[in-house]
Amino acid sequence: MKRFVQFGSLVFIVFWIPISSLHAATVSSPDARIVVTAEIKANPEPYPVGEHLYYSIQKDEHTILLDSPFRIDFKGMPAIATGLSIVDVKHHAAYETWQPVCGTHAQITTSYNELTLILKESNLPNRALTFSIRAFNDGIAFQYGLEEQEGFTNFIITKELSEFHFPNDPTCWIGHYPSHATHQETEYNKMKLSESEPGHIIACPLLVQLPNAWVALTEANLVDWAGLYYTRHERFPNAVVSLLSPRIDQPDVAVISKAPRISPWRVVMIGERPGDLIESNIIVNLADPLALEDTDWIEPGISAWDRWWCGSYAPDFAGKLGVDNASMKYFIDLAADMGWEYQLVDWEWYGPPFDPDKPFGSAGNPAADLTKSIDAIDIPELVKYAADKGVKILVWLDWENADRQMARAFPLYEQWGVAGVKVDFMARDDQEMVNFYHRLVKMAARHHLTVDFHGAYKPTGLRRAYPNLLTREGVLGNEYSKWSDRITPTHDCVLPFTRMLCGPMDYTPGGFRNKTPETFRIVGGDAPGPFVMNTRAHQLAQFVVYESPLQVACDSPYNYRAAPAGTDFLKVVPTTWDESRVIDGFPGEFIVMVRLHGETWYLGGLANEAGKTMDISLDFLGDGAYTATIYADPDEAADYPDRLNIYEKKVTAKDKLTLVMAGSGGVAIQFVPVE
């Protein structure tokens, strides 16, 4: 039986297939290249005796995932694992186009085929569940639904054991966390999957290189659930199994809920080259649709950032930079001079944010009041001063204080004219924390506040429903250059293929005190602000390569003015795009991307310590001629990484361009149509 169902621009072709005895079913992507098989069959060792649900994936007849089993463990009742049978199957196909408020594309197409299995246990307690698989051209995703039935309403999940069995022992880029209580700020190291020890926590996304495909594992549409991780399988060195973040109040519990409930999507991104994964929109295509009626007030842009990162060194400032109005106006003036949209007033504007009797950052100060500034700060006065210069104010908040006080504070911020909040130090993604994110973003939207989460977990698509969530951290970014040597050019070239696959990341680019890896050193205190371990062109290119509708430029007004090479690019580069393409790249080695804003194209290229020279076609350009303004590494970049070779060149779509990126270097280009 077939039926067409339409909701707005979304069209479903729904099939119902009555089942008498079916052990397997398949679903293919719209282009028929990806095939997913779900099958009930007897378990091989070491799994428990009995029939089990398996899923497997092929692309172009090459194996992506071998038979991979699925299981849910509960508290106080048996696991859902064996003894399952398929009692019904449903298929549908969907096609939709939608327009995000901001992001990497002006219009996004959703096209998939879906298979839903209705499963039931053959033995007591005879529970029913659904297992849905969506096959896109750029990957697959699955979720399970727990049906309400007699004897099964409230439930407690202790573990979800979704397994992912790869052919052979693939090369991976793996981020490890010491625990689930983490800011999710780590390197992604290249290794064989078998080199990750069972029990070690693996970050989302997990990037995997197969002989005929590139794969990334992560999740989408995380709502009222525990965040997802992986660990290497104890028995199979070629497999990982899912982990859920434990609750704080009950460490042996992950999810407390009641039926009917569906899980978040478990996502397998698939591409022929690593850049295909960056171009994918599968995460937002699996997320809930726009929940706001009015989005005109949401404005992407670049923000200046007070002295938190750059320090107090400012010879062109009368006095010492601190937490006071005069210092904030110094940064507001920078934002105005650069044409940037925002100035971020960071921590301590309302006093000490953390409990002095507990470890730093572990708990909010119970005496803090988010509705009152310290004597040296006057937020309404700063809002007025900034508005007169075309700049908006963002303010920093500790999450625990925000959780307690946002119902009072957010209406006041709207009254003051504050444009958004940066919320920090969550360092968790258990079910209660996930619910806090949703609660805060919704409250912020009601009061026309944008949101930037720091100390945050990776994105899972919430920005589609609530585009006032402009960006989040959850990335080992430029701030670490302030106290460590971990932000290497190799790391910068890994991030687009790992953390950025999940969505926007507030890396805070724009360091203008450039050093090579050999000359880099850590500085602090009242000395001139931190160094960065790459060239000026490398830092400029990050504004194009790294996705973030809110880019927070890290350096000081003095450093931008004292060595201004490249500031012209920072005055024009946008933060939201109509189209995004990866020209070429390889994790940890290099990446070259182009992004379109209006009629102007921007190119960003990053190279690791070895550098990269390559010829690229300009066939992405439209008709006619363009003026290419090129910000490139000079020949002397190894000795003077803060220098730039800036020049113009007339080009067309028929031309090729040679990009020469020095060791630890990069390139940034603006292509403007010639009238």
C-alpha cells in the first residue's frame, strides 16, 4: 500500500507492508549508492545466545559497517537485546528544502529514504519498540523508539550499547576524554582503532578512514537525553560501542524518562573524501525544525573580546586594562573601527562568579547577582556607548548562576539592550545538563538574546530550531595558546575534519602575535598578549575555514593597530554563508575551502608545519571577472610569520591559481565581482 502525504514543502511517500514473518529489511539512499540492512539473526560469539537485531552499511558495494548489534540496558527490568522479531515494516521517502537563519548555506535540501521496523520481544515482558533508519546521500542515521504499553511506561536506561563494527582495523582520528565531566576540549590524534584502549572515552565525532570511504560517527537532535560517546569494543579491535553520559545524581543511570519516547539520532556520515563530510548538512537535517516565529533580530557577526585573552598590555590605553567601563570602551572602539557587530564583556562584570569555598570553576558563587554590575561597570551605559558606534554588547555568565537567575536576568538584559549571553563552565552533557541548554536557549529567545555556550558539549543541531544559538565552544581553541603549546598547525588542520563536523565552534581566531613552532613561547601576566603558533595568513584563513556565525576575535586593539597587516580582511569577512565547498584537504595536513556570501567568494587555506603548495581551479566563480585580493605568506614567513604578502589579481572562472602556504601558514582571498 502506498500513500503520498504532504506537510508544507515536505513530501512523504509512505509504504505500509504487512508482515507475517520477516527477518531482514533494507533501505537505500536516494541516489541508491548507500544500502543499509537491518536483520534479526542468531548471535555469534561472544554475544548472548538468541536472535539479535543487527544493522550493516554498504556504499557502492563496499562495506562501511559490518553486522553491528544493538542493545538497551535498563534498571529494574531486562535489557532489550535478544528474542526480538519484526512484526511490521514501514517505508517512506522525503524531500524538503529549507532556509536556515544563518550558517554555511542559504538553502539546504533534505532528501532521504526511511525504514522503520516495528519490533517485539518473543518472551516476557513482550515489549515493543521501533528502530528507524534514514538513508541520505551523505550518510545514515538511526534512532529507537520505546512504545508505551502495559507494564512499560516509566523507564530508566543505564546503558545503550549500539555497536559499530568496521572492516579490518581502520585509521582513525580520535579524541580521548578522561571522564564525562569535560569541557570537550582535546586533540584528535591519528591512530589505528585498535590502539584506543577499551574503557577509554572517545569523543564525538569519531573520524574513520576506510579503503573506499571516509566515515564520521556522532549524534543529532539530542533532546532530554544523555550525551553520546564511544569506547573501543573489548573483544573486537575493529569496533566501538556507544557510551551515554551518566547522571550526576545517579551515576549508574543515563536516562530517566517515560514512554512513548524516541532517542536522539545515531549518525554515520559517509563521504568519498574527507571534505565531503564538512560539506554535509546531515546533522541539521536530522534536527527539529525552526521553533521561532521572528528571527529578524538574530544577527551573526564578529565580536571584539575584552582583556581576558589578550591581557592588560596596551600602551595606547590610558591606564591599565581591567574590568571597568573605560577598558570596555577601548574594545568597543576597536569593534567600531573594524565594522564588527559586537563587543564581549567577559567574566567578573558582576563580581566573583565562582564559589570561593570550592575548586575554581566547579560551582557558581551563591552570592553572585546577575542583575547587578560591580561599581566599575555600568552595562546600560556601555550599551548606549556601543549603540552610538553601531556595536552591540554581549555579556558573560556562569551557568549555575544563569540557571538560578535567568528568569529575572534575561528580561532585564533585554530592557538594558544587551544583545546576547556567553554561558560558561557547564563541562557536562548528562541528561539534566542537556535540558539546561534547551531551557536557557528558549528563555534567551523569548528575550531576544543570542547565545554562545562555552565549557560546552559538541553541537547536535539545536541551532536549527533556535538559531539564536549562534555558536559554542567544545573545542581546543586559541585560548590554550595563553598557557600551553597545544594549539599547533597540525591541530588546526585536524579540527575541520573532526570537531567542526558537528557544527559551529567558537575557536576565537585572530591572534596577531605570530610565531613559528620553533620560536613560540608562552607569555602571560602584564607582558604583551599571547603568541600563536602560525602565520598571520593562517589566522586570517581561520575566519573562513572555521564555521561560526559568531566569530570572537581574540586579540587586543593595540596588537591589531601596531601590526595591522590583514586587518582589512577582518573588516570585510562575513560569518554566515550562502554556499560552502571544500576544494581539497586531508586531516592534519591542509585544507582549502571556499564560501560564498552574496556575490563575493572567500577562500581560506590552512597548512600544517610542512606547508602546502597546490594549484586550484577557480571554476566555483560565477560569470565575468573578479578582483582577487590575496593575503598570502611571504617568502620570509619562516623568519617573520607576522608578515603578509597582499596583492590584487584579476581572475575568472576559467583561471587556475597557485596557492603557496608556508610551513604553519595559510592563505585568505576575497573574490569581488568586477562591475
